[in-house]
Amino acid sequence: MTPMSTTTFKVLATTTVLALFSACSSTPQQPADEPAAETAINQAAVEQVAADIPTRSFPDDSLHDLLVAEFAVRRNHYDLALGNYLQQAHQTRDAGVAGRATRLAQFLGANKATLSAAQLWVELEPENAEAQYIAATTLAKNQQPLAALDHMTSLLEQGSSTNFAAIVADTLAMPEATRNAVEARIDALLLTYPENTQLLLSKALIIQQRQQAEKALTIVRHALKIDAEDLDAVVLEARLLQQLNRVDEAYDRLEKVVATHPNNRRLRLQYARILMAKDIEKAKQQFEILLALSPRDPDLLLSLGLISKQIQQPEAAKIYFQRLLNSGNKTTAANFYLGQLAESDQDWQTAINYYQQIPPGGTDFFTAINRIISVYSLQGRIDTAGEYLQKLHQQYPEHAVRLHLLESELMLNNNRAEDAHKLLTQALLINPEQPNLLYARSVLSERLDMLELMEQDLLKLIALDSNNATALNMLGYVLANRNLQLDKAFDYISRALAIRPGDPAFQDSLGWVQYRRGNLSEALALLKTAYKNFPDHEVAAHLGEVLWQLGEQAAAIKIWQDGLNNKPDSHFIKETMQRLAPATVSAE
């Protein structure tokens, strides 16, 4: 091969990167007012790429791989391009090639490749601000905040733009020791740079995470005194005000700032979010403005679809969800909500069609299956629902347990409890220690008065996991409800509460077993606490019965009536009233 001139290679490379960098900018400094047209080419980024084109000759094999990479970018074969760029960046150790590999990896969201290329780029050009910035932010995303801080500190010392807050934000969910180490580094830097707003905002984020919003707000407002135009500080100030339930103050603040920076998407987005709690119609208007700035933004399309659905504008919601679906992003959410809207129209087959587009692999898949079963049931097509589940068994044998549970629920909802019990028993022959199957069968066993089998399954669950509070509570509650082995029931429920202290359902169970044991005062205290935290109709039935037995009939009737107001068809309350106060029931 005849060696290609450096000039020719630069022309080809500069031309090909135009397409890539029209959609991606990796420069660290972000302008206050972002460009309205999201397709506008970032000329600065392109010029930077052109400047980075290597000015030395390459061996024939390297030159060939680089040319393949350049043409792969032009043909949108980004994976091939990235592979070649990464290989040649390490092989040639050329800063220009490392820079292009870094930018392409970042554009593709390939974090590991971005980090590898950026670290090489920093090694080759330690004074390059863009290389340091990308290395810092990518290290933070890869849970290496201390190394990220090293690079960001270098930028600070060089006088370049920084974003310490981004690093801190990525550490907030990390272990406490890591968070403390990062905070110590931020505190040390603040001693040297006490007026640096980025460092002050980072400190505020750390304090906010400790639920000290007032103290964090003080720091943010100090930063705004230093730089009133720091829009990151304005956004954080609004979030803190919202956290402090000072929504009107946050709203007024953002309204004024958005008016002076109308094209700043981040500000307007925060403004729209605050409006959601204040005026959903105005919030919708702000999201529409944002969508006009970024017509293909999937998050905005989803938000507008959900808002339209919430304010009873189904046709508008359909348009937004369909646009989202057509974009190829968040297709699971789009299909699910379009299915819901079709259900509202009683367009059953269309609803099923949308739900069937949701792929396996997540909880949304089973939610969609549930909806399909529900649609068939609403049409009275129970056999069709069963056939559908059988087909899923064949297609997805790895999801057999979840599908068995769905099928048993379908049977139970259609008064086929015995068939559901048989199905679960057959499933347990294959997976004898599967916790969800064991628990589901124990519930059905209790309903069918098969108490020995119920106890056997629950004890097996407890043997498999001694901290299974749900199994302990259920076993104790069923025994108490049937007035059997009350001391053992008390022990089971007490163990459950020790595992999950304060659980109102468990408090109700313990209160009920105390009532059965004749300890009315203890029962009353427990049931009052449970009802306060969880005003469920079953708890109301229990609390009312204890009050009745203590001679507080008026209080008991009031509790029952409150429970019936929340759930008019409560058989727990109606059975209790019929047994204790039949005259009250007849008066109703």
C-alpha cells in the first residue's frame, strides 16, 4: 500500500466526524443558554477534532485500521469504528487517535471504553483539559470517585472549568466510608478555594443527602452571593426549597430565572417539575416548550404522555406515547401506556397487541401479562386466558414459577380454588422448596381448611429462612383467628415483629392474639397503634370488636362505620357487626 499523506487523512477524518459530533459534545464547559436546535453542529467540537488529527505518518496497517474506522463512522457502524480506534489508540499511542476514541466511546455510552481511552489520552496529553474532564466524570460513573477527584483537581489548578458536583452526585449511593473520604477531599479543597462555587455546591449536596436541607440551602445561597448567575446553584436552591416544603418560594425563584434564561433546558425542566405539584396545566405548557427545543427527547415525550393521561386528555396522551414508540426509546413504557389507553376505550384487541410488544426480562413483562389476562377476563374469555398462559409456559420455561402463580391467581379469581391448589401442588413437585409457591399454596390451604398442609408449608418456609417474617406472621395469625394454640401463635407473631418492628399488619396480628388470650388492654393498645398507621378494614373489624368487649360500643360502631366508608363491601366488618351488633346492621 502506498502511504497516504497526512493532509488527505486529515480531510477524510474531519469530514467523517461531522456526523458524529453533530449529536455529541464532550467539552466540559456548558453554556448557560443551550442552543434551541438539538441538531445544530457543535462547531467548537468539530474544530477541536480537526485540530487533533495526527500530523505524523502511520504504519500501513495502522493507517488501514484508522481509515476503516473513519468510513465506519460515516456508515453508522459505530461499534466497528470504536474497536479500531481503541486498538490503534493503544498501538500508536497517538493523542489525536486517543481523543477520537474517547469521544466516540462517550457518544455511544460505552463507559469502560470511554474510561480506557480517556486515561490513555490523559497519559499522552496531561495538560489537555477535555481529556482530564472526561476521565474525571467517567471515573465517577465507574465508582472511582477519589481517582475522579484527582483529575478534577488538576483542572481546578489549571484554571479550567470543573464539575465537582457531578462526582459528588455519583457517590451519594456509595458506602459511607467512600462518601466520607470524598467529603474530606472537598473540605480540604475548600480551605484553598473557599469561594469556589462548584466546591460549595458539592458540599451542599453532601449535606442535603444527610437530610440537612436548611444547612445545605445556606451554603447554596452563599454560592449565589459569589456568583448570582450560577445556574447549577439556582437549580439546587429550588430543589432544596421544595424539599423544605417552600414550594411557592421555589416557584417564584425559578419563574424569574427562567424568564431571563428561556433556552436553558435544565432550568425549565426543574421549573416544570415544581409546577407539577402546583399547577399541572402550567407544568404541561413548560414540558411542551421543552419538547419544542428537543422534539425527540424520550423523557419529555413520556412526561407529556403521562401528564395528558392524568388530566384526562387521552387523545393527546396517545399522540405523545405513539411518538415515543416511534422514536425507538422507552418502548416498553410506550406500549404499556398505549395498552392502558386502549383498555379505557374498551378496544380490547388493540390493548392486547400493545401489551404483547413488551419484551421478557423485567417486571414490566409480567405486569403486561397480568393486564392481558385481565382483558381476557373482562371479556369473559377465561379459557383463552388459560391457553395464553399455557403458550407462555412453552415459550418461557425459565419463568415457570411466575407463570404458575399467575395461572393459579386466574383460577382463584374465577372461583376455582381447588384447581389452583392442585396446580400449585404440581408446581411444587418440580420446585419443592420454591418460597413463592410454598406461600401461595399455604394461603389456598387455609382457605380450603387444609390447616395441616398450610402449617407444613409455612414451617418449611421458616426452616428455609428463619427470618421469614411474613410466614411467621401468617402462621401465628391463622392460629389466633381460629382460636388454636394461642401461646404458639403469640410466639410466632412476636418473632415476626422482632424482625420487622413497627409493621402495622404484624401489630394487628399480635393485638388479635392478645384479644384471643383475654388480654384486652394489651390488645387495645396494639390495635389502636396498628389502625393509626394502617387504617385497613380488617384492622377496623378487630379494633371495633375489642372496644365492644370493653364496653365502648359507641367507639366500636364509629370505627366500623369509618372502615365501611373506606371499604363498603368489607366482609370482615359486616360479619363482626352481624355477630356483635345485629341491630346496628339491620338499621343500616
